Amino acid sequence: MLSPRSKRNLHRIIPYGVIWLLVGWILLFVQEAATLNQNLNPTSAITLTPEVFVFASIAVTLVGLSVGTVEVLWLGHLFKRRSFTQKILYKVAFYTFFLLLIMIVIYPMAAGLELDLSPLHPEVLKKLSNFFVSIDFASTCISLAFSLFLSLFYSEISENLGHAVLMNFFTGKYHRPTEEERIFLFSDMKSSTSIAERLGHIRYFELLREYYSDFSDAIISHSGEIYQYVGDEIIISWKYPDGIGKGHCIGCFLAMKEDLKKRADWYTENFGVAPTFKAAMHIGKVTTGEIGALKKEIIFTGDVLNTTARIQGLCNSFATDLLLSGDLVKRLPPMAHIGFKAVGRHRLKGKEEGMELFMPIYK
């Protein structure tokens, strides 16, 4: 079984291979249609045979997956603090060198397949040298540049919208409203107003950026989805099976808390304060769908959202950093590291009946 992080990375990498394969097929079709399926420059261009087509399809897909792997696992993190334009420029420079090496490796293999010779045969190497000074090389560079641009554009859009949201837009999953059961975690920074007044707007924003960034690993490792950032509040959501399975929703909260604790000294050194947070969790049905005319979003509507926010507002009353609804606690699997203590039934604003609430007991 793959971990949530591995699944997420895999789902992000696969579209790169699909993009490169589809673009490769389209450009190949255009080229063959323009030349009437004839090789006009056999000394440098490779004749398209069924074997060459299969090899080229596999090769271009693997190149796309390689680009995706480098982008998702390394390069995307390396330039994550750069602007959109800077990211594109730096990455284009890197991938230009990377793809040149790929061409040097793949072209002799394809030419060897066409000529039924070893990739290192002098005739194949001669064809390779001719290729690098021909119009076919320029055409190939343009094709690779176009594929690279599309995949990097996809990468940036995916990063800004969120991969899951982007895929939902593409597949039209929520084009029609859908009812589903979800778990929500509302997390709110403690004493955020006084911290903002002390730091000023710019420094407070910088703290928020680091604060949210420190939650990323915990959310990814526990199958969470970021629904919204609202000032100093972050709303995390799980589909029911993902959040309940292995107690991921509780595990996410504990990991977020631990990750902030590990960097407490760094925050104190750089901002003069170590942020902490309080949170509430609840489960219920929501209606999920696309909404908006000038700007589309996928949103959740339902009483569970308002209820979770109101539960969070009671954290200070019980001097706890987490409150959970009885509806959620009853459905959580047993966990060795944490238990729950009932704090009674409480009537929340806008609710006619009281709701049983629980606070954690750390073992």
C-alpha cells in the first residue's frame, strides 16, 4: 500500500507523461500530414515505421514522467519562493540542458531501430551529427519546448489551485452539485491579533507564510485537503474514508502541533514569538460543486461548516487546543496515543439542540 504522500506524488507526476505523449502524437501527426508521410531528409530525420512509432511513444512518455518526477520531488521545492516568471525562466534553463542530454541518448536508439543497427554504429552516429545541424533539430527543439511549456504551466496552475481541485475541474466531477460526507478541521492561530499588532503587517504576513508552510507535511501525510485559508485560519477537509482511515484526521492535528513545536525556537529567534493554534473537528454532509461566473471555485455548503466554526469558538472556554463533536468521536477508530473526554452537551449558536463535545486526553 502506498502512503498518502506517495499517492499524491504519483497523481501529480502521471499528468506530465500524458501531456508529453498527447503533444508528441499531435505534433507527429501534423508533421506526417505536411510531408505526406515521406522522409524528406533521410540523412538526419528518422523514418516513421511502426516500430519507431511505438518506441517514440514510450520514450516521450518516459521523458514526460522524468520531467514530472524532477519537478515534483526536487525542482518545484528548489524554486518555490520565486515568482511565477522567475520559476519558469530558471526551470527552462535547467530543462534545456536536461532535454539536450535526453536527445543525445534517445536519438541514436531510434535511429538504430530504424536502420537495424547498434546505437553506437558509425552510420548511426553520423546521422546523429547530421541531425544536430539540420532543420529537424530545430523542429524537435520547438516540439520539446512546447511540451515543456505546457507541463510547467500545468505545474504552476496545479500548485496555485491545488492538484485535487485542478483535476476536479478537468474531470467535471463537481460540475453538477454532489452530496458527500466529509470531515472538517478548523485551525485558528492563538493570539493572532496581538501578534499582528506587535509585528506589523509585513512581518505578520511573513510569519503566516511560514506557519502555513509548516503544516504542509502533516496535511499531505494524512490525506488532508486544504479547503481555504482565511486570515490566520486554515480549513482542512477529508472525504470520510480518508479521514477516518487510520485516524488520519486526528493524526494530522497531532502532526501539525508537533511540527510547529519543533520550530518554536526558530520562530522565537526570527519573529519574537512561537505561534500555537487551537482547532475543532466535526463530520457531516455537505453539497460540493463548482460556483462562480468571473472566477470559478469548488466550494462546500452545509451546516457542518458553521457548526465546526462554532465548536472552535469554545476551545478557550475549556482551555484546550482541540474540541471534537460527539458525532466524529463515535466513529473514530481506537488510537493508542490519544483518548477523548466528554465535556458535556452544549447549545451552539443557531442550533436548537445541544451537541456533545469532547476534548483530547494525551496518553
